[in-house]
Amino acid sequence: MRVLVTGGAGFIGSHLVEKLLTGGHEVVILDDFNDFYDPQIKHANIAGFAKDITVCHVDLRDSESVRNLFHHEKVDAIAHLAARAGVRPSIQHPRLYYDTNVTGTLHLLEAARVTGVERFVFASSSSVYGASKTIPFSEDEHLTQTLSPYAATKVAGEFLCSTYSHLYNLRVVALRYFTVYGPRQRPDLAIHQFARRIYAGQPIDQFGDGTTRRDYTYIDDVIGGTLAALHYDGPLFDIFNVGESETIQLKDLIVAIEKALGKRAKINQLPEQPGDMPLTCADISKARKLLGYKPTTPLSDGLPRFIDWFVRSAK
């Protein structure tokens, strides 16, 4: 299978590309290497296998560039991981998030339709559940309100995917990822940011009283679920939670990072941030049953693995 991985030089994308290559697949990467964080990090992510892939520097917002890519590169499946990410920056730049995450997804779906791509995996997010009162979050839940422009763009992306699946018999799987972490994690995400600042003896920002809870999912488990989605033969359109189904409070996460690093954190406590969800927790029973999804790395194992990678890369 020849797979187009959008955002393939990013954190999750680069891990997916590695696994696809190991499995004998051909891979094309679409990435615009934007400055949301240092583009050199992305180049480093793919340096070890760059000679084995085709890399296309394309901005999803540019419909003509997306069309040209599909004209020159025939692919069988798309793993659409590229997006403007993050709740807080989406509040400052809602138009950028809409243009990239919604219009960009539309450009991809149109290109897939025109060129006859058969499979499309869409990276959605646990943020679509908003302040849901039903815990754990289930895919059957009716979504009524999101808390950030980022989350709204992910709901819109899911609906675009379901529409194209219905109209054009495109097999689409939407995966709602729950706070992914592990080696090569984006530097703006909590675990990486906290580790970097604690390691350097700098204060960390804790928003709220530390009682917010997250379902942290190790990268290897997420990649396993994503690979299964690329081969899924159930309904033409389907949605799955990809999480660990285990939560930890923010203040306990900080303690765990302190323990793994052997250093105490200096905490700068700040008010809660608009758009942040108080809790995320995945019901993964559907993914277990239909995708064979079997997460094997609880935070107690995954966090030390991340810290080992972080310390080695920091030296």
C-alpha cells in the first residue's frame, strides 16, 4: 500500500511513517514545516528515513498545491494527521485554525475523491467532547458543545469526512486521539514542556488548582490503533476513541515528572485557561472490539520512557 501521511514530519506522523516503512509500505509525506515550533525539529524527526520516502512541502490551505501533489503522487490511502494543534493558540488565531483544519481537510477529501483514493484516516481529538458529563467519553455520545475553536474544527472535519464517505463511498475512519505523548512529543505539550523547564530549573505554569485530569496515551499505542484503522473493513464511515482509558490529575502528573527527573518543580500557579477541558477519559471498548486496539503502556511505564528519551536528547 502507498500511503500519504499528512503532517508526516510531526510527532505522531513521523512515528507512523516509521511503522509503515517497517511494514513494507511506500510512504509520501505532506508537511508545510510551519513555524508553530522549530521546523528543524521536524526535519530531525524524519532524518533517519528521509531517503526512503517522498517528502512534499505543501500547505493544505493551497488547493492547487494539494491537487498537484495528487496529480504527481498516486496513493492508495491517506492518514490525515496534519493540523494546527492546541486549544489555547486556537483562541488567538481562530481563522488560521479554520482555514488549515477545515478547509485543508476539504481540499484533501476533494483530491481523494477525484483520484479514487480508497481509504482515509482522519486524526480527530478528545477535545470534541467538550465539557461532557458522561464519563468515560463514548463515540455514541451526541456532541453538543465544544470549548475551543480547535475542537470545533475537529468536529467539522469529522462531519466533512462522514459526508464524503456517504456521497462517494470513501472508506473513512476518524480517530479521536487522547493526549498523545512519548519520544519526539511536540515541545509545546504539557509533559514535554514541564520536563524541559524542570530539568533546566525554570518555573512551570500550572493553570488552575491542578485537579484537571487527562487520559494520556503513549505513542506506540496510538500508532497501533492508527495502523489498524488503515486496514479497517467495517462500516464505510466510523469513529473510534484512541486513548489509554486511565486518567491522572495535573498536580500528580507534575509529581511523577519530578520523580522521573529527580528534580523539584518550581510552580507558577495561574488561573484556569478558557477552552481547557476539565477532564478527558476514553471509553475504548469499541476500538478494542472492532480494531483489536490493545494499549499496553500505562503512564507509569510510558512517562519514564519519555524522560529517558528527553534526557538523552537534551545532552
